[in-house]
Amino acid sequence: MGLVGLDKDNWLGKGVVSECATAPLGTQPGVCVRAVHQAVSQEEGPGSDAQPKTDTSLRQVREGQGKDGKAKEEERDSLVWFFYALYMRSALAKRVVTPHSAPRVLDSNSTSAAVSPERYWGTYRPQVYFGMKTRSPKSVVTGLMWMRQFSEVDVNLRHTCEQGDHLQGYGWLMHDGLNFGVQEIHDRDFILTTEFVKRMGGEHGGDWTWRITAKQHSSAPQAPVVSLMFYVATDTQGSLQAHVEERTRLSSVTGTSEELGNFKITFRKPTAGGAASGKYASYNYLQTLSPGLGRLTDIVKNSLNRRFVFHPPSGERRPYIAVDTYKPPPHQQQQKDNRIEGDFLVHQVTVQTPFQIEILFESGSFHDRPNQLVGSVLTEELEKWKITFDEKFEKTFGLQAKGFTPAQVKFSKAALSNMLGGMGYFFGQSVVQSVYNEHPLLYPEGALFTAVPSRSFFPRGFLWDEGFHQLLLSKWDPQVTRETVAHWLDLINVEGWIPREQILGDEARSKVPAEFVVQRNENANPPTLFLVLETLVEQLDTQPYTALSQDTLPFLRRLYPRLQTWFEWYNTTQVGPLPNSYRWRGRDKDTNLFLNPKTLTSGLDDYPRASHPSAAERHVDLHCWMVLASGVMASMARLLGEPHQEYQRTHLTLSDNNLLNELHWSEQHRAFCDYGNHTQAVSLQQEKVFVPPGQPRHQFPVARLVRYVRKAPKLQYVNALGYVSLFPFLLHVLTPDSPKLQHILRDIRDPDRLWTPYGLRSLSRADPLYMKRNTEHDAPYWRGAVWININYLAIRALHHYGSTEGPYKEEAAALYQELRTNVISNVYKQYQETGYIWEQYNDSTGRGQGSHPFTGWSALTVVIMAEQY
């Protein structure tokens, strides 16, 4: 019986695959052998191993047995490896969703009200203009929507942060990450100020109060009438009870949930502000069920009705739009799934500006509160926290002492506050896939406490952004940094992979295009968390006996096993074609459509790499990230008393400037370069579509822009002078006496290359791909614009080389002052003019562009101002 004639169904029935698949790791070959042999014996029938009972000579029997035995043995070996291969594929397919085996850095209850009451409630919903939730998986959520009545636009409902709302500006002016926050939202003809204060007490995170103040914009022709919609929703857990007065006014909501116990939310009536008397208002409310937090806006929109009348005592009667009864659209009624719906209550108050409204949350377990946190008590608390914030800010960053103006200090406080106010708590499952999975899988459920790059465009966690975020936050609140880094590392799988973009929960997923949802486990992202870990390790080395160090050491000890696996994953999955070289995986494969296939995994997206992706590539930026990572691992291992020699050897090898020169220095270009299969003779041109004579053109495909290659690629250094070329300098890999520093400093200061009055541009003006579109739909992104994260690294590097003995010390010190001034001046200027900190800045005009507000790494301007590198 051969493999061809094998009854596979019968064999599967005998459990061979099952036995192989369930065998403990490391024992599978032996288990597979026994299972296959047993199955073969059953297939051959009883007596197959008995001696032949004939009179044939013993020699002939043995010869026959030898031939048959050898054939059977080969067949069995083939079967063993066949089923072992099936096992391996099954096991490898599961590894992508198998959690790391080390103890979690954070205990499962670390964010609970019992363990961390002061951080339990917070503005952890960065994707909405104003809202609060707890740091728990199924939190009760609260939020604010609003709309202007009697406007030219039919329904201008505001809720989630949207660039399409075209607000004149919004963001936190003050936010300490713990106790209070003050935000201003500039709509077209009025300004909303949202304030909150928390008060500790009881067993469930205490109380909090919101104060919303609305004022007419100075340019508005008349006082607008505004509807504020305050809401509370459960996320499949807990229940809410509406308390209605005067038929339509939702005066309060009482509720209970597993995590909050009993609670009450009171909606106070609007006043004209301060101690002024009440104002006329119209009230409406909505009580319904929600299939998910990502659907709250749609539910409100589909409940609006025009049948209500706004009629102040001394004004005209005017119909206005308000929440009424929610009726799901027909297609949603048909698509009902088995999800548990949550309670959803909306309190709408419609009133003419100016006005002020307070919303009070009271915990049922807070029994000894001295008074209610409203009115003058709330005002006093707000003023107290503002003074504390100002004092801590100056003590931390010292900007007044450095001579910055009050307006510049106010800007820097807003930059920090927006990052703190943009912290989010997410819970859910990533969608992941490996080469061993035919279809995407759901990652294990997990939580993530993280800052976000942009509340409007990127309101979720990004791995390489987060390392930059924590360079600022670690100076303000080291506990935030420890918890954030721990949350990220607790998401690592058994392979050592962390999905680079975290899309957890309904609200996060609702903001992401479908093509970006699935995360693939061969794809990396720059390991920027090592930037902040480097800072923590250095602090421990230099200040081992401070309170900060006492908290950091046990944190690093719990983090270390996961960091080991993370580093090893990079050091094995991202290796290049030559020893000690590295290559980003995950480049775009459809080379016909891209002028230069993107490398999203590098973080630098469309920055020019080798024109034709191949396994022969070597990427200089990844090499430098590995220098940083290996150095931090060596220092941390030594600090923790763990074996550090292997990390040290790796670091010494990778940081060797001779190796770096050999792999990445091009004498022809006098720059550090990537290496790969490359040609510069590429362009996007209109695709030629053949239309047979007499045939109508509309029946044939629309002509696309496609790439034309005028000269065949060859293995060579990639001449693309820009941010990637600077990485040996940016991450301090070059020794202070390296002659290559002279070339880098020259390129930095050359206006025809990288220098602008606003910061360093991402790609030299002399490059053929400078400001070139990558496809007909993709505008240039990292092909000339000024980015603050890389400018931060450049300023930090100039500070390093400008304060370290070497032949280029004075030149670096002079460039440091000039570049630092340029970056601070332009980011501040654009904020003053536009009301926003931006994702990137135009290298020709300095104007902010891209997503906004972008108080992720662009907020590093504060660190640059403070000169705390």
C-alpha cells in the first residue's frame, strides 16, 4: 500500500493528525512516529509482523522481507513527516493568537477602582469632543453632542472629532491627566468651554462634575441658539433608569453596574453663568437601546424630529430639531445580530447663548461627601487645580525661567494637555493573520491604555508613535508611562510580536477603513518604546535612590521577559541578507501601481526605498533601531542582574562604525543609504487602454496612472537623501569623531537639501521623488514635509554631539540653536494662526498640513522648548 492509495479519511479517523497536534511541544516527532506505525499496522491487518509460514529458503524470505521492510519504513517515514508538517502548520497557525507565557506586567485588576481610584474615571474617549469613561472593559460611558439651531446647515450634529466639521479650533488648555481639565471648542459662531473636576471618595472612583459654558463668538451677528445633548450609555453591562420632570425634562439618571455599583447623574438647569438666575430652555430626551458604542451618533441622528417649538417669553415661536423616538433604518432592522444591547439615554437642552450648565455624577458608595461639587464649590476646586497645574508645569519644564512669553507658555501647556486629554482606554480584540492562516483570526481580548496621535484622524494606539508620546509624558507623570508601556507589552504574543496598530472595540473600529483592520505578524514597526526605556534606565543608573527609581526597578523587572522576546522577534524576523543587516518586511507588493512601493512598517510610509522590493534589501534606519534596542537590553540586563553579555556583544557589533559603513555608506553619494534592487528611472504615466475601432470607449476600463520603468533596476545603494540617511546620527550610532558626521551636518544645513526655516524636510529637494505623488490617489507624505518627531531626534542629536568632545562639537552646537529656534517658532506660529498643532508642516511655507489636531509627537515641541533630552 503506497501513499497514493492511502485512505486519508480513514487515517484521519484513526486520529493520527489529532495525536500529532495535541502532543506537547518538542515531543511531536516521536508521537507522530508511534501514531503512524500503529495506523500502518492496523491498515495491514493482523499478523503482518509474523514470520512467513512456507518452505521457502530462509535466505529468500529474509531478502524479501528486507526489500518490503525498507519500502514500508520509507513509507512510514514519509507519513510521519507528512503528518508532522500538518501538525506544524496547525501549531504555527495558532501561535499568532497565543499570548506570551510570562506573567503579565500589570495585574488584571490594576486599573480597577479598588487599586487605582484616582485614575479610574477620565476623558478616556479621545475620539469624541467631550466624554468620560472608566478604565474598565465594559464601562458606562458619558458624552456630549451638540448642534446649532436655526442655522443654514440642516443638521450640524457634533459628537466625534471630525476634520470635516471645520471647527476653528478645539483642544485642552489645561489637563493634568488625573483631576481636572479645561477645554475650548471654537464652533462657527460660538465657543464651548468644557470643564471637569473629580473628587475622590467611596469605593468606585468617586464623583465628578462637568461644567459647559457657551458664549457667542465676537464675530457672530446674533446670539445663537444651541442644543446640548448629554448622554449616558451602558456597554452590555449595567442598567439605567430615567427620571423625568415636566413631561420632557430628564432631570437625572440613576443606574447600576458591576464596576460602578449604584450611581446618579443629575442634569442641572442652565443659568446665564456664575450666580446668575436661570434661563429659558426647551427640553427633550431619548430613551432607547444601543447595539454598540460606535452607533450612538447614528441613533441620535435617526431620532431627530422637527415637531418641537422653541418659544422664549419675549421671542417668536420657532420650530427646532430635537431627539424624539428612535426608529432604526430598515436595513439595520434586517441586520440585527445576537449582540447584547445596552441602555442609552440622552438629555437635550436647547438654550440661547450665553449660558452655563453643570452635570453631576455621584457614586452610591461615597457616603461622607462634605457637599455637592457644584456652583461655587466647583469653581473653587477648579481654581485650586489650575494653580496646582501651573506650578507643576513650571517646576517640570521651567519655560518661564527660560524666558518664554506667557503666550508661548500657554501654547506649551495646551500641547501637553492635549496629549494627556488624548489618552484613551480601549478594550477588544485585534484582527490578525499569519502566513499559516487562510483567513484572519481574532487576537485574545486585551486592554490598552495609550496616548493617540490625533483625536480626529488617528484616535487609537500606534506602536511607533507611542515611544515618542512617552518621551513627553514620562517627564510629567512617570506612572502614566509605566502603565502605558506595560499595557503595550502585555499585548505581545508568544512569538514576540505586537500588532503595530491597535484597533480595539466598537468605537475604535468605527474610525478605521476596512483595508487597515487586519494586522499581519511578519510586519514590524520601529521599536520606539526603547527610547523611553533608555531614559528610565539612565535615570536608574544616575539616581538609584530616588522615589522614581524605587518604582521603576520592579516595573522593569516584570517587563524584562517580554522585552527579551520582543527584541528576539526583531532580531530574527527582520534580518537582512548579510550578517548583521536588517530589512523591513511588509513592503507593498503591487509595484505596477506605486511610483515607489510603500514601507508602512518603517513608520515612514512612502519615503523612497529600493524601487523594486526584494529580499536583497538592507535598511539603514532599522539597523540603527536595533543598535538602540540592543544597547538598552544590555544596560537593563546588567541593571537587573540578568545575563547581559549576549546583548552587549550584539550591541558592540551593530554599533561598530566600520560595519555600518560597510553595509550602508555610499562613497558615491557621500551619505548613508538603503541598499537594494533599484532604479531612479521610474514615473507615473497614464495607462494605455486599447479600444478596437468602432467600439464605444465607455465599455473599456478607465485609464489609470501606472508606473513605467525606463531603465532596468540593479543592486545598488538607494540615492534618497533624507530622514533615513540621518539615522546613524539621529540615534547616536556615529562616534563623535566619525568623519561621516561632517557630511551629515553639511546636508542638514544645505537649503537645497534638508534645511528649511521651519525644520528639516523629510526628503532632499534634489531628489527625483521630492514631493511626487506615489499613486494617482496618494499625495506625497514623507517626501519633503517637515515632521516634528524626526526633528526632535535631530535636535536631540545635535545637542548630544554639540556637548560631546569631538572635531564637530562647535558646528553641531551652532546648528542645534538654529534648528531648535526654527522648529519652536514655526509650530507656535501655526498654532496661533490656525488654532491647531499639525501632523506635518509645509517645507516651503511652514504652514501646518495633514491631520489636526495632532498632539501626538508634534507635542514634543514642549520637550524641545524645555531642552530636556
